[in-house]
Amino acid sequence: MPKVTLNTWMISDTHFGHSNIVEYCNRPKNHDALMIKNWFNIVGVNDPLLHLGDIAVWYGADQKQWEQKVRKLPGKKKMIIGNHDERSSSFYRGLGFGILKPFKAILDDVVFLFSHYPEFYFQGCGWDTNIHGHSHTHKKKHWSNHHINISIEHMNYKPVRLKDIIDV
């Protein structure tokens, strides 16, 4: 089980280089620059960072530019593959990310499930709170009292620390 602490930075659904997402998710036109600026301003090179998927759009003329920008983003980066992360694991490792499958972590007797997709909750499922991305603005920030959607649109276009989004 990967180590997650209350100080772990998290982010999801950055979709760097995806111009159509401005319309799809009502993002500001400068969303890429805003996310990069915020990331550099708050995440240190040795800070743990968990990306819950959909890092960038890896097609088009700007692909190499995005590879360079993502590679330079600070932090000890780990990621869970999202539905738009269609490249190989070695590609993402080359950008400085360790690759994880959805996983559970226990903090203060609460079992958190970290995933790209929101997971269906039922009593006895083995986790208390699902921290996820994927749904952007198409669903509210909290689907239920068992979900926290950290899609970037809900996080003011910046990484957030786990302790800042849960009740501790």
C-alpha cells in the first residue's frame, strides 16, 4: 500500500493542452498556465504528490511541449492512470511519475480509497471515503458523504493537501 499522509498533495484531471475542456467544464481560457503556476507555487521538489489521472492530452502539435512541462512539475509524483492517460506506463515514468493502481490507505482509523473513477459505495465495501477525480463539473464535489471529487475545477486549479479536504 503506498504511503499517504495528511501532507500529501493531490490533484486530478488537469488535462493539460486540452483546449476543448474550456467549453466542456467551463474552465478559464488560461487554465493550463494557472494550474502550472499554482503547482510550482505550492508543491516543493520533495513533497509527495498524487495525481488521480488524466494528466494531459497527448496528441497534436503541442505534445512535446506538454511532455517537457509535465516532466518539470515539482514533487515526488505518483499517479493513478485515468481514462485519458492512454500512453504506456513507461511513458509516464519518463515524466517522473510512479504508477499506482487504485488503493486504500488508513489515516486516523478512516479507510480512504484513492481512484480516478468514483467508486460505488455500499456498506461493508472496505472503505469509508473515496477520493477521486474523473467527473469534473458534471457531478457535484461530493456525490455522497462517502466521496470527495478532487477534479481540478473543484480545487481552484491547484493541488490540495489531503488534510485540507478531509475532516481531521
